[in-house]
Amino acid sequence: MIPHLMLLDDNEDDQMFYRRIIKKSGLVEAFHPFIMAKDALAFMRRDDRPEIDAILLDINMPGMDGFQFLDAATEEFGDSFAKIAVIMLTTSILEKDKRRASQYAIVKDYVNKPLEQEHLEKIDRMLPDERPKQ
Amino acid sequence: MINEDGSFTGLAVEALRDLAARAHLDLQMVPISNDAFRAGPGEGGYDMLPQAGISDERRNRFEFTRPIETEWVSMFVLRGRAAGRAGLDDFRGRAIGVASANIGQRIAEAEDGIDTVVYEDQPALLQGLLRRDVDAVLVTESSFWRAIDTQGVAERIERLRPPVHETERAVALRRGLGVVRERLNAVLPAYLASADYRAHRDRWLGDEISIWADRRVRLVILTAVGALIAFAGLFVYSAFRRRHQIVRERRRYAAEIAEHIPIGLLIISPEGQIDFANREIREKTPDGKETLVEGHSYRSAIKSLIDRGLVDTQGRDPGDMLKVMTEDGLADGYSEEFRLADGSGVFLRTTKRLKSGSALIVRQDITDYRRQVQQIEALNDDLEEQIRHAEVANQELRAFAYATSHDLKAPTNTLMMSLEALAENLESKLEADDAELIDVAKRTVDSMRTLIDDILTYTNTIGSTPECEPVDLNKVASDVIEALRADIEVNAAEIKLAPLPRLKASPTQMHQLVQNLISNAVKFHRPDQAPAIDIEATEAPPGYVAFKVRDNGIGIAPEQQSKVFELFARLNRRGDYAGTGLGLAICQRIVLNHGGRIDLQSTPGDGSCFTVLLEEETNDPPSHAS
């Protein structure tokens, strides 16, 4: 079970399908989707925000891209602003993106788009076993 | 001369005695009278006279051996009374003393106008002279000197020069003794040169002769030394002449070479005068024949060239240019290129200081060399420009591929998700035909995504210098097999993996390479046979590693084998075997990136074998232009 999953992707259509998959999987308790990185950072600054278990992060975004978001969040909230960050790649080819992402301690995995239920299951398995699994 | 014991002696007697001994003749000496002496040897008289002056008159009466002595017949006077007189002519009308039977008597009597007084012998003749009975005497020198010495009056007597007469003396023999004469002649030369004869002469002729002998020796030595000096001088002179000739010839060669060598030579004196300018420098300097003249000022020559704008000042002030060329430019080792203003000549000018203080300027015409360098540089620039264009094109292609990835891939993802959501929503309501349509749409979108991925993969391998790190192909193969597990299981493929080599390569590209080869081997199986695949290392030349992937699939027809590595080459219907036609083109590209080669052996219906050769350590990045 993933208590709090945050998602950052600029494609609103895709967001709809992610929500669908997440709901259908039944693996996520609370879902926090953002289209703009600055909105996500604003959410993280809130005092009453929950502890974030995992972040799904798109790289190619207008304005602030995925890496810039990682830099900004690390600088503002420290290395462990979430338990896991998973990079979503449009293609599996771009080595340099993978290499760059691996330099962040918080990035634990990559998934290739489109997001599928098995990706969520994998994230769930990677989380520390704090709560009984469904 | 008769000794006290009655034996005979005297120079002539002793000489004859020696000669007779050497000629093995037995002689008997007898005394003779003056008359007998005057008569000479002859039949009925005596046989030989030890010595007699040779004359034609005597040769009629008896015979002579070879000459033994030269006898001078000279005038003697009392010392200080010569009064400038020298010859017999000067004594005409005066009394001349002669000795009886002496050759002097004959000579004096033969002259007209000479009052001759004849004395018995030479001591008497000397007494006559000393008493002033006569003004002078004419007598054979050697016998008269003997008389002078005997009486100890040498101080008072003066001999006049030159001798009046010179005659040779020899042994006189009566006719009919030719054999004896020849025997004496045979031993004469050696005897005259002998020490015995010299000793007799010393004894009988005394100091006079000894001095004469010393003089002769000295003369001989001086002559020898003189000859030696003359010879050495001649040798030195001829050596000097030869050397001089060689030096002159070398100078001539050197001058000719300096004049005609195709390198400009100019010598500037310490005073700044042109000492020498060869043809090359005169001809290749504008108006050089008028300006570069020996004796002219070098500075004026250069100033005229610069003032008339004939020299490219390379952006400098003309005054500076003049200073550079005539001051700094005359320092030893100075070297600079300069050009003519019209571009017709480029020269390298180097200065060498000579010992004399003069400056030698060596000027090489490098016009052609510079032109060639310019051509090469222009070609190089062209080439670099082309490479740059190719690189720009490559970058554009990759940028285009990246744009394709994001801008095409994202919508296909979205499209795929929509189709899946739609199928889910309508799952229970769809007719079978409609569900089939949605499946077709999904398959099409899926192959679109694959195509986009393959194009991306390919463009990523173009022009990228692989970042190499140690790669274990065993791990790569295991990872690939794991990734392809679903495919492998579906097709019931059996894969045998033998130990593979390690190398330094791009891990991503190695993964791609092995994945494409294995997935092809799985995919192109015969309909009735499960794929059996062997992966193993093979032999490679030093510095390379090699492995092969062999399958038992459908194989490739020989005429098509060369096509399989081409872009978008598909040998089968899309419906039978999925694929974009990029897989092996990507493999080829990766192998080339790693300095290697990929080969195919295949028999249709029997299987294919791909052999990959890779550099153990990729050193040279692949060409950017490829």
C-alpha cells in the first residue's frame, strides 16, 4: 500500500489515465497530482502536508523540468523530502538522463511511459514495510 | 829529386811509383840529365818520364797517359812591383826570366818583343828575380812555389793573375809502350781520387795546395748546400704554386657557386656597404640590378625599395620596416619572412655574421612553398568546414530524433492509454468485430511506439563516441535473456550460453547489440520448430574479442545476406514477423562504433550465425562524419 503518492507531469490527458490506473490498482491511499513543479513545491511547503511516500516524476516539463524540481526540493527540504522518487521516462533510450538521475540519492528507479499497474506494484514493494500490505 | 841515400822522390816520382804498383808494373828509376829530360823518352834512351806537360810538339815525339795534373804557367814579380801589369803583353820590352827546359821558356821565347833571360833552374830563376836582374819571371807555378818555400821568401814574391798558360801534365812514354800506357790509364782515375795521392799532394805541394783542397771541399759543400737549398726552394715554390693554384681554383668555384646558386646571397660590410650580391638576389629584388650594386649603401637600397612601396611592410610603419631590415635584421641569427608588395615573392631572410664583421644575408625564395601551404590550408579549411557541416547535420538529426521521441512518443503513449481505457469501459458492451477493431488500433499504436524507439536507438548510435567502461558480455547476455524472458517462454526457445569475453565498451550499446541478436534469433524461427540458440566466444586476432549467436531459424538467402544490415531492410512480410527493419542496422552501427565488424553465415531453412568482432579496448572514437 502506498499511503501518499505524489505525481508531477505536465500532460493533463495522461494525468487522467494515471488517476484511472491508480484508482483501479487500489494500491494508493492518497494521490497528489501536479501539472506544474512550482505547485508541487508549494504543496510541499504546507505545514499540514502529509509525509510523501513516493513521487512519480516526469523529466520533460515546461518551466521547471524534473531535474530542476529535484534540485529545488533537495535544497529546500533536504535529501529525504520523500521516501522514494521514481523517474518516468518518455523513452528508455536516453542514457544521459538516467545517468544524471542516478546522481540523486532519492531516485530509486525509472519507469518507461506509459504508467502501468505493475509499476505501482514495484514501487509498493520498494517502500519500507511499515504497514500490513493489503 | 834525389834523396841522400840515392833513391828518387818527388810528387811525380811518388805518383808514378804508386801507379806502377797499381798497374803491376816493375819500374827502374834512373837519373837523367837536363838535356836527356828535354829530349824526352825515346828509342835508345829512357822509357818514361814521371810527368811532362802535354803539348802538340811533344805528342809528335812521344806519348802521354791521361792527364794527372793541371799546371799553370804564371808571371811572378817582387811584391808591390806589379804596377797594374797582369799579362805577358804588359812586359814587352822588359826582361823576363825563365827556367831552362821549363814550358815558360818556350812561351816567352815565342812572344815577340820579350827580352828573355834563361836561368839554369828554378832556384837560380828565383835568385834572379830577387836580385832584380829581371822584372818578372814566367814559370810553372808548382815547381816555382817549391823553390819559393825552400828559400822562405814567399813574403817578397807576388803571383800575377790570370795564369799566362794552362797545361796538363801526364806520364810521358816513348813510342811502342802502348800496353804500358793503357795499364797506367786504367788505374789513373781511381788513383787520382785516392787518399794516397792526396797525401802525396799534401806533402809535396804543402799549404798552398792544402788550402786549395780545403777551399775545394768548402766549395763542394757550399755547392751541395746551395743545390740543396735551391732544390728545396724549387720544391717549396712548386708546392706553393700548386697550392696557390688549388686555392685559386677553389675560389673560382666558390665564386661561381655563390653567383649561380638559387639562394640569394648578400654580404654587407661593417660600414653598411654592399660587398657582394649574387645573381639570384639581384634578379629577384625589384630593380635589384640597379640597387644591389657592390659598393652601394645597403640602407639606401632597402630604403628605396620601401619608399617606392615595393616591400610589404606587414602593417608596420615604413620607418620601422627600414629599421628592422637594416639594423635588427643584420644581427647574427636574425630570421624573418618578408613579402613583395605585389605578392610576387615570399622570402625567408636569415642573417649570419661573418668573422670579418660583415653580415651575410641568405635569402630563400619560399614563394612556391608558401603557395602550397596556402593551398593545403585552404583544402584543410574546406575539409574542416565539411566535417563541421556533417557534425551539424548529425546534431540536427539527433535533435530531430529527440524531438520525435518526445513529441511523437508522448502522444502514442496517451493514445495507447486511451485505447486501453476505452476497451476497459466498453468491455461488456462491445461486439466482437468492434473489439477486434480496437485490438488492431492498439497493435498499430504499439508498432508505432517500437518504430519510434528503434529510430531513436539508431540515431543515438550515430556519431556518438561511446563512453567505454569494462563490460562483461556474460552479464550482458544474462540481463538480455532476463529482459526477453516473456518472448523466450512464449516461443519455447532454448538458449545455450557459453562463457563470453570481457571488453571495454559502452554498456548500453553492448546491451542493445546482444538484445537485437538474441531477439532476432528467437523471432525468426521456423514455424514447426522451437528456436535453439547458441551463444559463445570465438577466436579473435590480438586486441580483439569475438562471439557468435547461432540459431536454427529460417535462415537468409545468399542474395539477401548483404541487405540485412541496411536501414529499414525487411526480408519478410510484416504479418509473419514483426519488426522495423532497424535491428541489424543498429547492430552494424554499434559494432562500427567499437572498431569491429559483424559477419553473417546463413543457409536458408537451416539457420543463421552472426559473428561479432569488437576491439578489446576502443581507442579511436569513430569518425564524426560517418
